[in-house]
Amino acid sequence: MVLAVYFGTRKPPDGGTPPTVRTAEGAKPEVLARGKYLFEHGSACIYCHSEHDTALWGWPVKPETAGAGQCFDSKTFGLPATVCAPNLTNTPEGLGRWTDEQIITAIREGLDWKGRPLDPMMPYEEFRNMSDEDVRAVVAYLRTLPPSSKTYPVPTADHLPPAPIVPRLTGPVAAVHRDDPGYGEYMAHIALCGHCHHSQEEHPRPFGGGGEFDGPAGREIAANLTSHPTGVTGRLTKEQFVGMFESWGTIEPTPSPTGPQKAIMPRLVFGGLTADDVRAIYDYIHAQPPVDSTPAVAAPGQKGDQPMGDK
């Protein structure tokens, strides 16, 4: 499983003379700070759109590749074909010639600059909840990433859906702030909690876990996050839940003596969430209907042996 895919070819958006590469000039410091927080932690963009050192605990991002993309090979990640998360940096090979609106449409509606649908492994069905304020902050921050000239293969049509899996947005998406009652739900959406942790049934049970995800360390299983005694928010108090996230932020990326480590759950990335955001997410998930399910550990012979998202 992979959380992001190709945004489309890097030809000029108008099909003709390449426009000037755009910049974030004029963006306010607080807007760039919010965009950086969402890119690096709140929405985990950096996790799929950067290369990682999988031999180190926590899979730290290789700093020189931040936002420059990476490919996920089909064998390691259990995909029907190799999938590439594109270069998001502000260069001709990245998003430099895309308008802000084109990038926003890709993030929230799953369409590239030509109107072609993206693979739904790019979680636009969750990012469609991202407010206009926040998505513009992310775009502004993308314009500041260190430049990269990396390019990736164009996906073939048979690997793309015929249309986005969610309807187009019909109007503005209002801002949701930390003191708003719906902030926990908002953060759970844009932090992709349900993208991995909803149960994988025909009618998914919110945050019921059980989804299986392959990676370099074998198979990981998404934890049940609900308030049932078998779920994470059922076993942990709010402050214990916060402490779990804070502990991820202190992981030392030291060499692992046993080879690649489990990290489909981006612990180092989400370890940078603020305590207030984690509390809001806990409150929202804890209030959802409890699900009685304890995801099984990995199958015999697999290295992953603990539900992802658990402590």
C-alpha cells in the first residue's frame, strides 16, 4: 500500500510555451509555517513523496530527497504495478509550472492539470476535506522546497481509474480551527487516520482496523483504533495516546541489527503532531461506535508482528 501516486505529466499546463516557474513570494510566515506542519506531519505528504532509509529505525526521510518523490515497487509493496509518488518541488520537472489551482485540484479532487483522474491511492477522498486555508498553505510551502530535477515514469492508462472516486467539490471548504467542535474530525480526515484504519469490509467500520499492508519489513496490519476494549482508544487514556505519539517523535534513527523495520505507519512523521491535535483526534475517534476486533498479527514468516498504529 502507498499513500500517494503520480500527479500527471510535467508538460506545460497550456501545452505550449512553458510558463515561468512560480514562487511562494509574498506568502506570510504563519502561512508557510502551517503548510510546513501539514506537509511534514499533519497530512504526512513528506512520507510518500520522499525517499527513506529503511535500514534505520523509523524510516527517516533522506533530507536531500524531501518532496522530490519516490517509487514503490510492486513486489515489496504488494501492488499490481510499480507506483511513483511524484516530485513536488518547485522546478520544471516538479510542480513549478503548475498553477496553485491545478495543484489544489490534484490534492483535493484527484485530477491532474489535464483533468485526468489520479490513482485513488493518492488519498484525495480524505484531502477533499482540507480547508481552502490549509490547502493553500500547503501549496505555498511546496513552492519553498529545495529544488529537484527528478522525473518519474508516466503511468499507463490501464493503471488509472476512468474517473475520480469522489464527486467534484462544488464550493469553498471552510476553515476549521483548533477551538472548533469539529476540529478532531477534520484532523482525523487530513491526517488519513481512516485511510488505513477503517476496516476493509464492503461496508467499512470506521477505525475498526484489520487492513493488511505490505512493505520492506513484511506485512503490517492496521490497528483497531476504536473505544472498544480491544481498540487503541479503548485501552489507552487520552494522555497515554498523546504519550504514544510523543514517543514516536523521539525515535532515534539508528541502524537496525535485524534489517528493514516496520514503518508503513509513519511514526516519525506523526510523532511531530502537536499534543493538542492528537488530543482532538483521540476525542473524535473515541466517540465513534466501538468495534470488537483485534487485528491478527502478521502471518508466519512475516517480520511485521504488531498492528500498525499501536504502541
